[in-house]
Amino acid sequence: AWIERGEIEKALLAFYSVLACGVDRETLGTIERFSPEDRRYTPFFMNGSASGRILMMIRKTLLMERDGKLNLLAGAPRRWLEDGKRIDVANAPAYFGSLSMSVRSEADQGRIRVRLDLTRSRSDRLRAITLRVPHPSRQPMREVQVNGKRWTRFDAARETVELPAGADRSDIVVHY
């Protein structure tokens, strides 16, 4: 809900809190129960349900779907887009088919590049695509190019770009 309201910092705080309190530091597996009073007390019962919730939280930072709308990088932390960092998603299952996405940060040169490839098994299920590209130091978007052409459908305040829902491949460059 926080991601959908644009309250990314609150969503990330909840996510990191779940990791801090519910994951074993040695195995990175979720545990069934713990004692806040005694940090050494952790009966080691793996909790599959909690593991699924954590995986879903990670998925939603990268890809969220609702009512035919696809939101990409909606909850991605800014530090994931620091200069030189990459985000790669390969063949992620989605309601309309699958998607692959490659994000390359060149933030020190004033740009972030995104390549999006969609494979549709049900193209009628995808009506809108929104890409959030937060600059690591909160620089505002100045210009966006989609497939080499100037693109005006972006909101610098929300750090989002509206993409054409009918395209199977899009190369996006956001300039700061």
C-alpha cells in the first residue's frame, strides 16, 4: 500500500524491518519465532510462508501489477541506482506474459538507461506501463528519450515515465 501511495521510504522501512527481525543472519532463511528479549533464542524452524512474503516484497520493488497496469521499479531504493550499478530481471512471469528488464545507472554522467522487453501471451491484459526511475541523489528528470525519440509523458516530481503499453521493446534514457 505504501508503494502505491508513493511512500517509498515507509515501504522500505517495513521491508528492512522484516529482514532484521525475521531472518536468520547465517542462513538468510526466515524463522518461525524469536524472542526480542534474548537475541540468541531462535528455535530454528523454517517458515515457508514468511519466505514467500519476503520474496513478494522484493518482487514488488521491481514489478507490481494491478488492474491491467504494470508499475516497474515502483519501490526500488535510490541506492540501487547509484552510478555503475545494474538491475537485471530476466523472464519474470506477469499477468500478461513475461518481461525482462535491464537498468544501467550512469548517474555521474547524468543519465539512467532502461531496456524493457515484453513477451505477451495475453496482450489484452496490459493497458498501461509506468516506470519509476529515482535518481540516487534526488536530481529531477530533465528529459526522457524512448527508442531514441524525445518523450514528453513523464512526471519529474513523481520520478515516473508513462510508457506505451503496445510496444514489445523499449529503450529508455532518463536525463538528469
